[in-house]
Amino acid sequence: MPRPDVAIVSPYPPAGSRHAGRSGVASYAGNLARALGERGLRVTVVAPSEPDLPAGREQDGPVTVERRFRRGPRAVPAAARLALATGAPVVHVQHELFLYGGTAAMPGLLPGLGMLRAAGVGPVVTMHHAVDPAGVDAEFARLHGVRAPRAAVRAGLAAVQATIGRLARRVIVHEPAFASVVRDATVVPHGVEGIASAPGATGAAPGASPAAEGEPDSEDDLRLTLLCFGFLAPYKGLELALEAASLAAEDVRLLVVGGEHPRFAEAGAPFGERLRARWPGVGEFAGYVPDAELPGWFARADLALFLYRRPFATSGALALAAAHGLPALLSPPLAKVVGAPGELVAPSAAPALAARLRALAADRAALEPLRRRSAELTRDRSWATVAGRHAEIYREVRCA
């Protein structure tokens, strides 16, 4: 087969799907690889094997996917060898803490990236997690299920990020707020997917009973419908959303759409079960939703909530919701990361957030300025634009 123009090392969703896999990085890689292919680049993705997917080669449109290495201590060196075997002149590694097998995989990062640099194929590394080691405190450890001593975690993070900065020919982060974590990082925003159906389209979510046009069909339709979307994980601030919804129950309903985050599900009791037990009957938990059904859920909602407590990455879920025309409220830390205006900042205390939600339920016209400001967050972030910027970086790395 022809030599690819770039080999991407990353988890990858099942062929034909976008929002599946163990991490949002899989969705990101799927969108990036397809967008590069649509620009005419030959793309091979070297992905870890998955228990529910066949190992080996598969074709996803213009993208060749090779699922041939296992997560664990040898994951990154094994992926590097496989990427080199494709003959690609540039190798692009998607990096996230815990992505290739947790802390056990981190020691393999240095030899893996060193192998790629020595071969002159870059590497380019996208850091989906960018963490200031000084911010690793007790709350960080609790939210991310880190049990090692915090001093060791700080030292480990600093070493990993310094290794990436030293061995990568180019480091990409998604937001300007993360550029200071690694020296000379390049900011390329997270892409935004095209919309299959326009905001407000008639496609209804499973279980929904669409009203006759202009006429609500139930008491629920008079309430402000809130949406929390994405993997269920402790750092997402879902507790605040549920508590505020319980306080404003007569005026709002809360939809929680997304499956358990695999990393937290494997570590103990599923997080969603704990939330349902603590706030019984408050939120409607949909679980994992297939790609084809997502537009219906977005159309069903009036407002999205992204209340991340300690963001260390940009939010692909926020970009997708805004692209579907949903207004959003963001936690102050997430708003700071993505540069959101003050109108989109949600109160951090449940009573104040409940009051804000009641006010929006009483005055739906107030959602429109929020919708416009939310849409501004996705400007110039089409996957075609993002793929074009990546193609430029690959050319610069080849020429260097």
C-alpha cells in the first residue's frame, strides 16, 4: 500500500463512528484523521487494540487504521515502532495522561518519543492534558482518582511534560491558557464537527414526545431543559448541576447524556450510580448515546451546562453543543481556559446557580444572547480549518 503522509498514534473509534471509545481523544483523532484525508493526505492511524474490536487493519473512509499494540508499560515504544514501519515522514502522537495504560505506561514515553526523533519523523505531539504541576493538590488527586503521594505526582507530571517538550519537534495544545505548560507550544484549537441537522430540527431524542408545533404537549415542556453531555467523571462538576436542578426542580429538568468514563468505571463503583443514589429522581440519565441520536438530544435541550471544576483540557463536548446551537453556561475555571465572556460564567454555588436557572426559565429571551456568545467560541474551528493548520505543521516538521 502507498506510504502515508502522516502516521497518527492514538486511540480510534470504531469505523463509521465518532463518539465512542475509552476517551474523547478517540473522537478527536477520528475527526482529525478524516479531515486530513479529505484534504488529500494519506493517513494511517496506529491505535491500541480494544477488547470489543477486531485487531489488525481496517479502513475508515480515507483513513487506514492499524490496531496492533496493547496498552501498558510497552505501549508507546510499540506504537512508535509500528508508526515507523508505515514509512510516514511525520508521526503525530496524541498524548493524554493515562491514555495508553495509566501511570505504568509513562516510563515508555521517553524511549518511544526518542525513537521517533532519532528517525527524523518529528514527532509532533498534541497534549490533550496540560497540567501545571504546582496545581496538583488534594482536590486534584480526589477528582482524578490519583492515589500516589502528591509530591511524586507533581514530579512525575513535570518530568513527563518536560520530556515531551524536549523530544517533540512540535507540541500542540488547544487553548492559549495551556501554552505556558510546555515551552514553545503551538496553539491549534479543538475542531468543531459539522451539524447533521439544524438547531431546533424536529428529530426527537429517544423517549421524547415531540409537541405539536408551537404548542407544548406536557408540563415538562414548560420547564427549562438542561443538558450535561459527555463522559461521566468526578471533575465534570455534575454534582453542582444536580444540586442546582434539585433546588429549581419546578422550573428546570436535567438531562445527563453520556456513558461512564472507562478509567473511573474500572477503578470502582460507577460514578453515575453514586450520583443517582445521592440525587434520586433529579436527573434523567441517558447513558451512552449513539452518534445518530445526538442531534435529537441537542434539539431537546434549551441550555447546556459545563461546570468542570478543574479543567486541564479543552472541552470537545462544549464545542459540539455550541455547534448545534445550544447556549451554554460554564464554570469559572473552564470559562477562563476557553476565553469565554462573562455572560457565560455560571455561579459556583448551587443556590446562586438555581436562581440563575429560574430566571432563564422565566425569561427565555435571555437565552438568545447566551446562544450568540456560545457560538462565538466555535468560530474558525471547523475541522477543515484545523486540518489545514495541521498540514502546515507537518510540512514545517518535514522541512526542518
